[in-house]
Amino acid sequence: MFAAASSPSEDPERELRWLRCVRELCEELASAREPAQLLERILDAALRLTGAERAFLVRVADGGRRVRVEAARGFCGAELASEAGRVSRRVVERTLARRTGVLTSTEDDAELLSLTSVAGERIRSIACVPLLLRGEPWGVLYLDHRVRPGLLCADDLRVLRTFADQCVLALLASGGSRWTPPPSPALERFAGLVGRSPGMRSLYQALELGARREDPALVAGEAGSGKERVARALHALGPGPEEPFLTLSCAGCEPGELARLLFGGCGQRGRPAEAGALRRARRGTLYLRALQAAPAALQERLDAALRSGRARPLGAGPSYPIACRVVGGALEGRGGLSASQSLDARLYHRLALVRLRVPPLRERLVDLPLLVASLADELGTSLAVSAEALRLLEAHSWPGNVRELRNEVERWVASGVQRVTPGILSAELRPRDSLGAEGLRALLREVGGNKAEAARRLGLARSTFYGLLRRHGVR
């Protein structure tokens, strides 16, 4: 448990604590699986985050015409059963109509405090943000205080909306019937991504919510898992898919040159000044590949630019507004540093408010047939995979993830086969004693009975291959 976070707009250190607070709360929500318990945790987390006196989780239906308070909590964690109906319908309606939130400490919403239902309760401050899925309202998170007049400031609504998005994801994962939408056919493809495994379905949900925002984002995953493809999906689903999608690799680049490419400015050895990627991306998306490889000083400078919304080119020149969405790609898992360990703390917490985890291939083996079909289609052909070959594919650990699978499929296509059997697999996918009699017979049929060619495909000496045939009784 920790105290309410201070407003993030006051200074960078408080902002870092605020961002870290949101991340910790989201991780805490992920551990709750019972819907009733989750509702309490959401409200308690919102109270700790904002310092509000009361929190209400309000469910809406029929386009907002029907409103029902699902749960209510007080500052000390007490349930507010007797006060559950004490939310302003006008505040809820405005939140749903605006889709961005209501905050009575701003001039636009200050008059809401004079409403009879609010003034009668002596409410001094209200903050309300929508809970949306696929752009449609599920409900609102409603917070108020009867003493503090400035519960939050306008800049805080962005972070509070991100917290609300994470609440929706947690409610979906809990499977509560009141919050889970009607079942739909299992998605196998989504925004250019392929897969129906639980990990991919979670990624699709996170993409849906993240695409509604323009905040920076973090795509984390192992090497070869498809982080850039996920970043492209986020761009395609966002508000400006027709805007540029730029990629800048932070690995293998001299620090000064990387800073020039990112922020713009004069080049080395008298090269003329040019616009940096932050400006050239316009209102699109800038994907920073291998962001963990960027020097610490550059990460700090990028965080400062994202915080202020303005960047300054190297050398002389005025600052310019950042209009694009910055998406960082970071290596994570399988023996490597996590993104939180390899990135500047402030930058990590700023990006990780919209965090997209790409599952490694070993966690989504059920997707192998779909991936093989999709990769073959991209190469202009189709492939059938035998049951025995699929078993071997599923037994492999795939350290190179989807990139390794793509290389394997490209090799199959180059060989001209239309049906993948154990004999066509690479040696590392095909343990020597795993083929069995049927696998050996299938391999011999593939090569027209040419045992020398079969031995070559297995990476075996002919004498060893002949011994393998004898051991399995294959002639």
C-alpha cells in the first residue's frame, strides 16, 4: 500500500512516482481473477492513485440511458452501500458524450459543482473517465472529494484514462458476465497479426484499447517475436493510419548520429541540417527499434521531450512540437534484461502506460498451422504440414521465435515442396531418432527412394542412415 500520488504535472520526480504508481496498480489488478474482488481492487487502486474520498464504478447500458452503480468505496476502503446512488447523472452523461473525461477543476466543467445533486452533497471536486471497449461505453470510473477542490489537474486525465483502460482489460480477463461482452468467434487474424492463442487474444485486446489513445507506447518481447509488426498494427488501428509510420533503429548507431536522426539538426563533417524522425513522422507513428540500446543520455532527452511535447534539434534552432506517437520496442525475456531494467526509469514508466507484450512462439504453439499458412501465403504459395512434421515443430523451443519460423518456411518454399513432412525439416527441428519407421518411409518416398539424398537431408553419414533404417525395420 502506498499514499496517493501527487499530481504528475508539478515536477518530474512527482511525475515519475505517478507513472510508477499506475504501473504498480495495473500489475496488482492483473492478479485478481474473481469479478467481485476485482471491482473492489479497482476502486481501492483509484482512491490510492488520486487521493479521492469516494470512488464509484458505474455501469451504463442502452447508450447511457440506463445507469447502475456496480460498486462504491470510501477513502478507508469501506463499502458505500448506502451512498451507491449518489453520483451525478449529468456528470456521467457528459463523460460518455465527450469520451475523454470530466474534471471540475477545469473551466469547462466547473459549473457541474453547482448542480443540485452535487451541491447538496457539498462535493468540492469530481473526476470521471469512461470505460470503453471497441469505442463503446461500458461504464465510467467516478471519483469525488468533499474537501479538496482540486482533486486532479487537466494533464492528469490522460494518465487516469490509461488506468481506466487497464481496468477494462482486467475486467475482461476476469470473465465477469456483467462486464464480458457476448462471445464472438475466436479471432485468428487481427490488424495484420495471426494467431488464436490466449496470449495473442490478450494482445488483440490490448491493441484495441491502446489504439484509441495517442500516448507513447511500449512493445516488449523476445528477439524475433514480431514487435515491429505489433507496432504497425497499433498504427493501423489508430486515428491516423494514413499518416507516416517510420522506423528508427537505436542499435549499432553512434550516439551523436542517433540523436541527430531522432531530433534533427546538423550532421557530422559539415552535412546540412535535416529534420529528425520526430518531425518527419508528422501525426503518424515513430517506432524506435531496440530502444534499450540507446545511450542513457538520449533516453533521458527523449523522456523530457515526450513530457513537454516539444523537441529541440541538435545545434542551433527553435524547438518544435511533437505530433507523432512514439512507440518503443524493447527486448524482454529468455535470459535478457526486462524492459524496466534496460530503459531509463522515467522513460519506461511513461511508455509502459500502454504496454503491449508480444508472446514468444513457444507460448503460442497452437498458432503454428496458422502462422505457416500465413507465411506461405506471403511468399505466394500454400503448404500442407503432415501431422508428424507438426509434432516436431511443436516440440521445438523456437529460440528465434517467428523470425526463425519464417526462415524455415522460406527454405521449404525454395525447395519446391507443397507438403511438409519430417524429412524436409531442418536438422535442428528433426532429432535423429524421432522420425520412426513412418517418418523414414515418408522421407524415402519424398526423395524417390534415393537413400543417399535422404541421408544428406538428415545430415547423417550414409552408414549411420542405413543403421537407422535397419533399427526401424525399413527397407
